[in-house]
Amino acid sequence: MKFFIVILALTFTSICSAQFISGDDKLHFGAGFLISGGTYTLVYSKTKNKKKAFWYSLAASTFAGLSKEIYDGYIIEGRFDTGEAIATSLGGLTASTTLHLFVGNNKRRQMKHVALVN
């Protein structure tokens, strides 16, 4: 029965158009990733506060995506593309989350190493 449900689900996924991601959305994701990564690095190096760096970097990428789409939508073409704004924000969320998980953990490792040496 489980096998039948999986095969049935896979046959319906081929007719869904939600799986299509345009090349422009990938570029927006990458731009959001770069903006957020740069902002996280800058804020964390100045403040040494992971929480502040996370929220500032996420806000910077979201602001960049929204401002670009507002500019495109209302000044140039007359069309606001929500998908591109979301792609930019998701790129920023990916970078912010990744950096938040892996930055600043060296102090704990160094302290364990020092404690083992003594």
C-alpha cells in the first residue's frame, strides 16, 4: 500500500508547475546570500553579538530584495515580482542561519582544550 501511494504521488508531481525555479530567482537567492553574509561578517566583527548579527543580516537582505522589487515594479516595469523578493530573503536567511550556527564556537573549543591541558 505504501509503495502504491508513493508511486501515485510521484506521478502527480510531474504535472505541478511549482517545482520550476527560474534562473533569475537563483540570482536573487545568490544576491541575498552575499548581502547577508557580508552584513553578518561586518556586524559580528564589530559587536561580537551573534543575535544582532543574525537579525541585521537578515534585515539587510530582505530590505535589498524589497527595495529592488519596488524599484522594478513601480518605477521601471510596473510589475512587482513577489517570488524574486522571497528568493532574495531566503538567500539571506540561508546565509544568516549558516553563519549563526558556525561562527563564534571557537571559544568553547579553546576553553575545553585549556581545561584538558591544566
